Amino acid sequence: MFRRFTLAGSFLLLLMLLPSWVWAAGQKATELVVVADTRGLSGLNLYLANLYNENLWLFATWAVVLTTVLGVGLGVIMDFIMKRTGIDLTSRKIVEH
């Protein structure tokens, strides 16, 4: 019985590894360059696309800063809306009726 499970497990393992073997059979891409297409862009989009193409570290820094600022802004706006509807999220007191 154990031998059947071992044989079946080995067969399933080979089936799972087959796609990776097929993909690994091709030639390696040595001259792969990833760039953002800047045609038709203007303003902030053009700046960010050029920044991505020229300085990836500064682009990543801007992405982290902008994500943080937008997240905090969304949190403040939602807190304001929830306070206006009567839900106070800043109070830690549990009120039971």
C-alpha cells in the first residue's frame, strides 16, 4: 500500500515539475531591457515614466512616498466621513446597549 502511494506521489511530482522543465528548455534572455513607453504621455505621467526609465531607485522612493501619502489621506477622509455619520473610531471605550 505504501509503495502505491510512493509511486503515485512520484508521478504527481513529475507532472508538477514538467511545466518548469519545458519553460527552462528555451534560450536565456541575456539582452532583456524593460522600459516604460512614454509616447503620448504628459505631465506627471511623463515624469514618472521617464523616472522609471532613468532612475529606478528614485522611482521606487516616489512610489513608496506617494502610496503612504495617499493612504494617510484616504484614512483621514474616511475618518471624517465616519465621524459625520456618528461612528467614532478614535474612542477605545466599548459601549454596550
